Amino acid sequence: MIISKNPYSGEEISKIKEFTKKDIEHALVNAEKRFHSWKSTSFNERAELLQALAKELKQNSREYATDISLEMGKPISQSIAEIEKCAWVCEYYAENAEKQLSNEIIKTDASESYVSFEPLGIILAVMPWNYPFWQVFRFAAPALMAGNIAVLKHASNVMKSAANIQKAFERAGFPQDCFQSLVIGSDKVEAIIRDSRVKAVTLTGSNPAGSAVASVAGEEIKKTVLELGGSNALVVFEDTKLTETVKTCVMARFQNTGQSCIAGKRLLLHKNIAEDFLEEFTKQVRELKSGDPMNEETFIGVLAREDLAKDIEEQVQKSLDMGAEIILGGNRDSAYYEPSILINVKPGMPVFEEETFGPVIGVTTFKDEKEAIELVNHSKFGLGVSIFTEDLDFARKIIPQFEDGAVFINDLVKSDPRLPFGGTKSSGYGRELSEHGIREFVNRKTVYFK
């Protein structure tokens, strides 16, 4: 049995029987059968279903959001926003997929030559608990619009949300088996990747999980897209608008209780404004309301599991032992960890080097742009960076020097259906969303007429 527990109350939420080998085989047989008919449907048919799915999500957003909050502790207002964003990505691909996958005409010596974009088949998605709906939908919406079939292996602590996602597809009228949630643990993933009916794999999660999946897929010569960890820097230059920037940085670090791969986890401040910035930043963080995730006013909930809170606690303590200083927070109560600020953080400390998946931020000062860029690029991760400055020409000049997959100027790094999303270095490879994302899991077929 796979059991979901409420991390705030400790109560058991659901108990779902894990799939047997026979169940998995049945699911894959049905998925393959469905692919043969689904790939022949028109873009109009798929778009109508995806629009119906968007409507279903918006009409029943609180129903789905409630289970998110109960399963992994996300404050309810943020869970509702997550469901609404899923509706947006459905609408985006319903409106744009046909154009994005239309034949690309290329002039050559041929009388006619072009590239067509055709579905691959069954795509396996291995997804995490921190955004239990959004991470799935940003894969599933483009994959299905491209004519593929989706099978999901969700995180074990959000299996009720996984079931709800499948329910949403069914309520919207999608043909049976276009989208299936497999109730399995991590030990069954390898065999599914190796199954010849599964054509590709996408994973959002930890670096060890990504490495394991990519290794198996590599042996089978199967396409993978990996969206892994991040340690995004928030780089605040001397000329920034302090009040607005503080507000943005607080949101960048502490939304979803800090459990986001693209959260701003390292705060880099120009030495001339560090004192004033920190004073206002600390004030705003102290005012964040912690409490029951089901309370509409709660901004900081609990971490998804107690062991995750213990991990954060250990990273903070090791950093303090190495010379960092804590100026706010630092206390844990079961799965709850206080919003915390550490100063005098330097390269080599866990809160600088590692991904801190919780409401903790390390503060480092810099003297000039050269040092700021070196501090950003020092990280083994490369998901995104935010820079804050009023000099946009200066911003444009330094953008090419950052090694990350995204650079946001005067805003937090965020995913948007219209823009490609993905990282470099240990943050993974491949892209999700936009035209770039929908073309990841297609056969880019060259066609040549003489």
C-alpha cells in the first residue's frame, strides 16, 4: 500500500494499493492501443478536449487544491493558484499546438522539402510532490496535443493528487487511457523505462533521481528531458529600487514554503546597500504568516515531510558551524521550519553550495559586477538567476556572462507556458513549455521530394 499523510496534522489521508506487474502490463497494453487511434485525431479534436480540461480545472479548482494542501502542506491559496495555472497551460497549447507543429518548409535542391513533427508514442513522466499538478500538466498538455500518450509515476506522498489528475482528464472527456497514473514506487520505474512500448521519459526531481533515470534511458537509447535541482541567485545591484526588490525577493524565496527548484535560494547583495536591504527584507520575512495550510491567510505552511525539515535543519547547522550567522528563524517543529535568514554565507557552506529545499536563504555580499557574476556561476546548478538593477543597458551587457537557463531582470524566475523552461549543468537538460517544449517528444522527420 502507498500511504499519503497530512504533514501538518500527521493524519493519514489515503491508502492506495500499489500496482502489480500485471496491473502495469495492463496499463501499457491499453496505452499502446490508445496511441494508435489518438495519433490520428485532428488538432481540433485534441484542442476541444484540452479546453474542456481547462474548464474542468477552473470549475473544480478548490476540490483539487484541497487535496494538494492536505497531502503536501501547500497553503490553500497557493494550491488554488497552481490549479489555475494548469488551466492556463491547457488553453495555451489548445490554441497554439497546431501552428507549433505545422510542417516547417525548407528550401533545398528538392522540388519540395520540409520537416514534419510526429508523435513518438507512450511517454513516461516521473514527477515530484512540490507542485503536484503543475509539474504534470506542463508535460501532459503539450505531449497529448502532439499526439502522444502519457503515463505518470508520481511521488508516493501525492498519490491522491495523481488520481485526481487522471480524474480531471476523464471528466473532461478524454478517451480512456490517454492519460494514466501508475500507482507504483520508484523500484518499478526502471522496468517501465526499459519496456519497448515506452518511447521517452521526462523527469522533474532530484539530481540522484535524474541521474538514475537518464542512465537507464541512455542504455535503452531513449530520449529524456530532465528538470532537476536549482540554487538560483537573487543578485541585487546598488541602483535597485529597494522596496520593490525586497518584496520580489521575499516572494522568490518563500512561496510554496521555499519548496521550489526555481526559488531564489542565494541572496547576493552589493555591499553598499546590504545593510538597508537586509533590514527591510528581515522585516518582511518576519511578517509572513505561518500556520495551517487550509487557512486562507497562511503563507508559510509545513514542509511536505518531516525528514525534509530535518534536512534543512542540518544544512543550516553545518553552515553555522562554518561561520555563517543566523539573524532570523532557525527553529524546527516536526515538519515545520521557521522562515530563516543566514548572513556571512560564503562558498563552501551547505546553504551556498547545496539546494536548500525549504524556507531558508543565505546572504552573501559582493563588491562589484565581476564578483557577483563569479558567485552566481560558482554553483553546480544552472536553472535561473534574477538580477535587480535600474540600468537595463548594464543588464543586457552582463546577461551573456551567466551560465543559467534563464535570466530574469527585476523579477523572480518563473515558468510561463509561452517561454521555454529548463536549465544547464546539474539542473538538467531539455526544455519544457512553449514551442520548444512541445517539440521535445516528437519525431522531427525530414521529408524530401525529387
